[in-house]
Amino acid sequence: MLELFSDHRQGVLVFGALLGFAYGAFAQWSRFCLLRGLQHFWYQRDGRKLRAFALAMATALLCSQSLQLIWGVDLSQSLYMQRAPSFPLLLLGGILFGVGMSLANACGARSLVLAGSGNLRAWVVLLILGLSAYMTLSGILAPWRAELEGLTRIQLNSAHLPQSLTQLGLPTRLSHLLPTFTFSALLCFWALKSAELRQSPRDWLGGIIIGLLIALGWAITGLIGADDFDPVRLASLTFVAPIGESLQYLMLASGMPASFSITLVAGILLGSATRALLSGEWNWEGYSSVPQMQRGLLGGLCMGVGGVLALGCTLGQGLTGFSTLAWTSFPALFGILLGARLGLNYLARNPL
Amino acid sequence: MKGSLRPLGLSLCIATVVLASSWTFAQPPLPNLAALQQAITQADALETQGLNLNLPLVAEDGSAVPLKVQFNAPLAEGEWITQLRVFASGNPNAEVIDFEPSAAISQLEFSSRIRLSESQDVYVLASSNQGRQWLASRQVRVTLSGCLMSGDEDTTQMGMSQPRIALPRQAQAGKPAEIRTLINHPMETGFRETASGETLAASLVDHLVISRAGETLLRVKFYTGTSANPFVSFFLDQQDQLTFTWTDDQGQQIQETR
């Protein structure tokens, strides 16, 4: 099959677009969303969407770790594996991201899916998010970010949980299998004990498929993208930096190569639009008031800055980062949950 | 009054256009770069046509910027390119990489990955065996990016390892085809410090020689501006019985024959 492409990079680009298309279509269909899940769980006692997210976490973890153990995709080459991370910034970034997604009423991944189905609010949030992400990554905020990172970084003995277990004396294989099975079993048990979720295939099936797509992303960059001379950077579904990178690509395409993340973002917009048009769910929507727009813009800004500090969004750290069992994912995910709680509480007390 | 000013405005416009176009057709101003100026033998006869330097406009990872040098200007009978030298004006050491082809190489297209410490102009200077020289340049913006500040582990004990050579998959006889090579090596510059403030000693792969039956086809010289794990790709008409020899600054050698 790979003979169809002129080189491995082109293969990664095409498969990245297909992966994005699949994610866009399935996420549009299942309305997969951590924010909505938390909101329903905390304020409406409806745990289906949150349990669907837990199921996606379990699937992503199980499949990504199998990919590592059976096909040798070295997840320790991914961005989440840092030997000297800055935990305060990861936590702060997570909180900012969580607050931002509550204010904007959707996280980065969800905004992409909504943008594909005619939601103009999501387009505005995406533009601000991409801009502020690159401001923090390489723009005017970058020197401060680097300075803060330098001040707060802590040297760890290991970059991920299995490595720590190995250092405690467990055999390598067991130290991967033990946390993988423990976490997936706990998450699956919690998700599936709810009869409501079991009766809602849109939620449980959506969660499982999205978990599988995470592993597929690792397979595309880690197996198709593997090359002795010019390996593609290992990555899977994540949205903060890729949205910024896509905006940059639109402006600088003559002097910069396309990448997996760019075709992924384009694929999601197309996939979501296709599914929305086919199902008749396409709907033009915009802001109805100035305060709503203020919240959307501020939310996008917080998500862009926070997402870069936390190394990812709800999907990027919650599913993709978590599936590698990297130490950086735990404070980031905790920060996102905490921020979402703060943001949603604020919204509940100050309805528009 | 208004009418009398109009011709003046028009002629000013024309003058600006003429001036601007004469600027673009003139020789590029020579950079103030000692290493490059030393390598230029006849500054007034520098040519620009036919020499291309390919680099991204924006590089997010200054530690490995993909570089491609191509040369296809017409040459006289018995004339060939002996050197293609790459210089980076903003690096602590301006020399980046040198390609020294022999007359046996017909398609002059070389790729590698280089280090750029900041936004700057990169130059390539080509010289022929008859003393003609070409110069091309390109500006690259290097941005600060996260996730790239890899740890400060001491790499000075790591020597060369794992040489890799990829011959073209479907080569047609007599047609130039691309050969890619890579060797693992940290290419320690001697500028880097550990967390405790000690300077790490320089350790470099010095050069790579590609030869057939004792005859050198291509020599590539590496400097601190060459990325870790030096990668070189080039084109050859005939791809058999090749010997690849990497030599590091300690005189250690690794040899592979294909």
C-alpha cells in the first residue's frame, strides 16, 4: 500500500487527513465532549458523556500500549515524555485551559468539529486560540514562557509511570502491563456500570472509536512515519499547537512544509462538515450578545496560552498524553478538571 | 499648480522604479563575514545564476533545519565544481558544511540538516576548478519553540555509531539517483554548558568520503553548524561498489561498502 506514495512523509500526510476526517465525522455524530460531560455530571447528574470520555481513555491507553509492546512504537519519543518538566506550569496551563473551555463553551477539539458544522462562534474561538497558542509557543510571550519554564523545571528520574515502576525493581514488561490494565479496568468498570451509558450507543461507541483513533494516530506517525534518515515526529490527536500551526501554514505555505497536524486539522473540518451536511445537522450559528462574544474571545485566549503551557488540550493530554502514561499528563489533566470546575461554577453563578 | 506638479510626481515614480530594479539586478552586497570573504577569490566576478540554496523561510527547530544546495549553471569544457561551501552569518562559527564533489558527479544536488542559532542569512559559495565562483543566499527566521530543549546529558563519551546508507530503490542505469547516508553522533559544538556550568568539550565527525576503487567521488566536511547525526544525500550516475568512510576529530574511522 505504501508504494502509492512517493515517500513516507506523503503517506503520513494523507493518512493524517483520513484520520482527521474519521475523527471529525465520529465526533460530530457522537457529540463527544469532556466539557459537556463534566457539566452534565456535576450539575445535571447525567454521567453518560463523562463515562464515554472515560471509555475513550481506557481504549486509547490499552491500544497505544499494545502498539508499543507488540509493534515497537516507542512512545517515549513523544512530546509528553519530558525528563525535566515544570509541574507548576503544567498545572497552571491546565487550569487556564479548563477555565477557557468553560468560557468559550467548547474545547479546541470540539470547536473544530463545531466549526465544521457551521458554528461561527467556533471559528472565532479557533482563530484566537491558534493565535494565542503561537504567541506563547514562539511569539511575544515565548521568552517569558521559556524563562518561567527554566525557573520551575524539576529533574525527574523517569519520564513516565512504567519507567518509574521499572526503577522500583519490576520487570520491564510487567511495569507496562500493570498500570495499563489497572487504569483501563478501573475506567471501564466505572464507565460501564452505568446502565444509561450502556443503552446509549452514540456515547459508548463514540468513546471507543475515538480511543481507537488515538492509537491509530500513533500508528500513522510511528509506523508509516518511521524512517532511518528522516523520521516524522511521533504524535497523535492533539489540537492546540496544530490549530496554530495550521493558521501559520495558511500564511507561510511557500516557505514551510505541510505536516501531520495540519492535514489532521483540515481533515477534521471536512469530516465534520460532511457528516453535518449528510445528516441535516448543518446550522449557521453566531454570537447572540456582546457578553457571550467577550466570553468566547477570552476563552479562546486562555485555551491557547494554557494549552501550550499544559502541552495539550482535553484530547491532547486527557487521551493522547494519558495513553503514554507520561508524568506530565497527570498534573495537566488534573489542572484541566480543576479549571473546568472553576469556570463552570462561575458560569452557573453568572448566567448570561 | 496642481497640473505642474503631476509630471514631477510621475517622473519621481519612474525614477524610483528604475532605481529599485537596478538594485535587484546588481550584485548582492557582500556580507561582512570573515570566513566567507576569505573563501571568495574574485569578489568582482561573482556569479549568481544557476546556484540555488533551499531552506525553509521559518524554522521552528533551529537544531535541524533541512538544507538543499543545487547547482545547474552551464560550465565550460573540462570545468567542474570543486567546492560548495555553506556559511551561516549568525552562528558562533560561520562554517556549516562543505561539499567537495569530483568531476564524476553530474547532478549537483546535496542535502543535509544544519544548525542555526538565530534568525539570519545563510550563504552558499560554489567554486569551479577554473576559478569561477557563484554565491547565493537565503534568509531564515528561527523561532523559539518549546519541547526542544532536550536535557543536558553529557554526550562527550558517545562516538560514531550505526552508519546507515540507503541506495535508490529503482535506479535506472546511467541516470543519476539519490543516495542517503546518516551516522549517529552528537556533534558536540564546544559551546554548550551543563546545568553545573561546565563547558562540554567539542566532539565532531570531521568528514565523510565516498569513493569507488580508491577514487574519491565526493568529500563532505562537517563543522559545528552541522546537525547532530550528520545526514548527507547526493546524486550519483552509477551506484555500485561504493565505499563510505566517516572520520571523526579523534581520527577514528567507520567504513561501509555497498
